[in-house]
Amino acid sequence: MHDSLAVGFYKVVPVRALDPVEAEVRAIEVVRRDWSATRYAFRNRGNPPMLTIERVGLLTWWHRLLGAPKGYVFFDAHGVQTALHAD
């Protein structure tokens, strides 16, 4: 991060599930597994992320066809998106 400290992130996690509870469990598993393999985990100065599901819903046909957005969107304590260093 440039001059700010990220305190959270947002990530769309597409999963196949029979109900919303199963979707939440699968999404958390995916993020935990994926996080450990990212450059962000290496740079993380705090504890591993505490995950909270914001919303469960169906992907639009457009996202099912082309794929959901990838990556993480980080934000600071004020909810402002933080800029990433260019790698």
C-alpha cells in the first residue's frame, strides 16, 4: 500500500452451492486457501484475515458466462479504497 494501511478487503467469490449456508462455507474455504498463496499474505503485518460474508446471491448470466471479477479490493479504516504498489 502507498501511504495508507489496509484494514480490510472485498472479493467476489463465485461458488456452486445448494443453499446460502453452503455457499458461505465454500466461499470462506476458497478465500482462506487462495489468500495464503498471494503476495498480500506475505506482506500482511497482522493476523490472517477474519472473513465476513457481506452478501450471498446468484451471479448474473453475464458473470456466469464471462466469469466474476477477480482479485481483491483493499480499503482503509475510513472505507476508502487504497492504492496498490506497482509490482
